[in-house]
Amino acid sequence: MERQNAPISDHLHQVLREPLREFLSDDAQYDRCFDRFEYLLGLVRATVAEYGWGPLGRFAWRFRHEP
């Protein structure tokens, strides 16, 4: 997972894919739900953290590099 912008997010995305396939069979749907999860997690973290920011997930890097 080296040379990736969000290696922990990428790993979590990959690990959760198969257990959640029963509920989200379409890969595009899974990606959208995972993006939403990471976005909300970042908002919660930013709200709770003393420094007022949350981590950027894979969604931020993916959209930055897609046409």
C-alpha cells in the first residue's frame, strides 16, 4: 500500500468489500457508500478533535485525480 495518498482508507475499503457484498453487490454503489462513510467519519473527527480538522479519505484523492 505504499505510494498511495490514503493507504489506511484503501486498505479498509478493500477489507470491508467482501463482508458487505451481500448488502452492496454493485461496486459503484459500494464506493459511494464507503465515500459517504469516510466523509461523515471525517466530520465527526473534526468536530471532536481539538484542532478542528479530520483526515482526508480516499474519496478526496480519487475525485482530485479523476477527469
